[in-house]
Amino acid sequence: MTELSLGEFEFDCGESVPDLTVAYEEYGEFTGDNAVLVCHALTGSQHVAGRRRRGDTAGQAAAWWDDIVGPGKAIDTNEYYVVCANVPGSCYGSSGPPSEAPDGEPWGTRFPAVTVGDWTRAQRRLLDELGVPNLHAVVGGSVGGMNALDWAKQHPDGVERVVAVATGARLDAQCLALEAIARRAITTDPDWDGGDYYPGDGPVQGLALARQVGHVMYLSKSSMEKKFGRRSAGMDAARDAFELDPAAGFFPYREVESYLDYNGERFAERFDANSYLYLTRAMDSYDLAGGYDSDADALAAFDGEALVLSFTGDWHFTVEQGEALAEAVREGAGRVAHHVVESDHGHDAFLVEPESVGPPLDDFLADGVRGRAVSDTVEEADTGDDFAPVHTSLFSR
């Protein structure tokens, strides 16, 4: 991990920090036209690939897309120069609530509110410092996909290809509601203390509960049924972090409860509660059409190529939302392919199914929308020179 100071930075909210630090990792060698920016998801980090280097990832134990990024992989670091930066507001090295303010104390909730647009501008500043004027591609999943879309919106001439994986132009009302519940779990924990809990563990139970809500959002109904069903884990498996009600001993402590409790606890050990509040609000507030008449209008200046990757079991960002994104690119000057993967893994499919993500991503980076694995799922419209590929299963039933 490398940290770079970008100097004074003004956020969309109008507030500034005197010295924004961005933590990043880079892979491969820059040759002038081979740069690929990878944007991480909500609680991911800059550690996108490779073995963990002790102390370098601030608690992020595993490279979150190691099956996709690396030598000979879909984003081939023998061919591409890959950069992944931790977004401002996070807790893996970039400036955010747990980092040090000018007075020597943690920022806490004094840190300015952050937006996806702030992430994009910070990344542009970082790439300027690294001597990268333009990007061959920007790739992101989930809210990282929103970040990738924002690049096409803010810097349409600075990126040739955009890959938006398991994402949408905005969150729907159901996801907004669940995110609000997750934040309430943090802010109603007495240990949150208005965000002023440093030093110390902070709202461990509240953050663990927030993560449990997130886990339910990331899994599909069918995947949860296959993985857990209604099976009991046995009372011996009950976690210590959550006090059980008096009647609990009469009823089974189910495997799904045990799974959520375990993962909630582990997450609270590695992530910062204030950062979780900041990043979820950034995701919730993102609207591709913001400042424009429509999504298509927001992307009208982008004349490159886009790949939208959706998963049938994903209800966080649905196939229909993916198709709406693709249609927005079609209405502008860009060319787009919408690749739909049959999967019951839910939203997490983009992380756990590299065999589904890798081939279309690999071919798109190399050959655009005419890449073999991409074009296998699209058909060319009979419109002369206008190439408008669409996912066949959506339109040929």
C-alpha cells in the first residue's frame, strides 16, 4: 500500500480538508495507454489483488478480486497498469473519520460528508500525480460500479471503456430503507457516542448489526435457502456478542443466525463505524442523472464503450436496472453490451463467481463490445453503422 497526499481538497458538500491522503495499490507497468482503474465496493479496499502484505492493508485481510486481477487473469497485469484507490471517507488508509485531523485528533464526524463524485475527483487527482492522463478502462462493482459510471459522466473524454458490474444508476426505495435501518443500528448503540468514540472499539454491536443487514441484502432468497434452510446450529454455537432473550433457550438457534452473528462480529473487528455511515450515505445519495435531465443525458458526452454486467439473482441491483443503464448508453454516443449471468448467488455473485465475470471482462477490455465472450450474448441491431448490442434473452423470448 502506498499513501499519497493530494493537498487541499474541497468536497461536494462545500467543506474542505487541508491535506487529503489517498491510499492506493498499483500493479503492472504503465506504457502510456494501458491504465485500468478498479473501483472497490462499499467496504472494500485498495488491496484488490495479490497476497496480503502484513501491515499494508489496514485490516483488509484478503485481496477482494484476486481471481480477476493479476498476471494472466481477466484484468491481466502483464498487459495493463492497474490502480485501485481506497475512497475518501473509508478506513483503509485514505482520509476519513478515523484519520488524523489537523488538531491531531481523529476527524470523527467532523470529517466532511463524502459523495461518489468526490471519489471520482480524488481518483482523477491521484492519477494526475501518477502521470496517467487517460484511462483505457475503469471497472467497478456495486457502488464501485456507480463510481465507474461517474467517470463516464465527469470525464467522458478521459476513459475509453467503462465496466459497470452488479450496479445501477441509483438505489431503489427498498435498498434505501434497509441502509437506513443499518445506520440506525450504529447511531442508537450507546457506544457510538455521537461518533466521538476514539480511541476505543466504538459501537461494536451496532456495526455488527448493520453488517448483518448488508449481508441479507447481498444474498438471494434461493442461495440462503440452499446454504442455511431452517437448520439449527445448536445453542452451543450462539455468539457472545448478542444477548439472547429469556425465551431463546426453548427455540433453535439457527444456522442463518450463527452465520450473521459470526460475520457481523468479524466485520466490526476490521471496519470503522463512522466510515460505514459515511460510505452508505454516499451510495444512497448517488443519482447518475443528478444535474441532468436523465441518465442518458448524463452519459451523452461519453462516446466510448461500456459493458454492463448483471446477475439474475441480484435484487440489490436487478437485471432490469442493468438494462436501463445499457439503454442510457445506447441513447447517447456510446456503444454498450449488457451481459446477464444466470446466477442464484445474489449481489455477491460478482465477487464469488470469477468464472462468470472473467471471460466477458477479459474480452471487453481487449476488444470492446465485439469481444467474443461479450458478443456471444448480444445481437447486432440492423441499423447500418450504429452498433447497439443487447442481451438476447431480454428481447428474444
